[in-house]
Amino acid sequence: MSKEDFLKEEESMIEEEFLEDGEELRVSITLDDDRVMECVVLCILEVEDREYIAVMPEDEDAEEVYLYRYSEDEEGQPELSNIETDEEYELAAEAFDEWLDEEEYNALADE
């Protein structure tokens, strides 16, 4: 998925709801066309002074991962917002790739 496609899809996001289901943290993202995209939270990453969240749609056929800025309000409630520049997106994507490499390495080491 290109950066432009990612931004087109994600700019419609208007609200998020975090749910905990067993061991997996899930997020329901309501888009402005009222579609709800159910996602599994893969990780929360810290890059420089910001945090980012990587989510994957629950759909079994989904192979896409979406990255958002992650923060918490004064009450500790999670908030997601779009990544708005190519430079910031590249930083978040690079951190996610490093996390993914580490997860794959750990999975191989555990076998």
C-alpha cells in the first residue's frame, strides 16, 4: 500500500474505541462513512518524542498494517491521529519494521 493510499483510507477516521479481548488488545476504528474497521493492536512504538500504534484489520484476508500517532488524554484514554508527513511516516514505518524483525527473530529462537 502506498503512502497516498494509506492517507486516503485513514483520513476518514473520526473516532476510536479500545477494547481488551483476552490477551489481545483490539481497536474499533469508526470511519466517517460509518464503516467500522475492527483491528488487532500489534504494538505501540516510541520514536523520538512520539508514540505510534500499529494495527491490523481482523479480517482473515487482511495483510495490511496501519500506523497512527498514539497518545493518551488527561484521563488516560487512548487517542489515535493520522501521521501527516512523509518524513514522520518513514520514521514510524522504520521503527515498525525493526520491531517486526525482532519479533520474527524471537519466534525463530523459541523454536
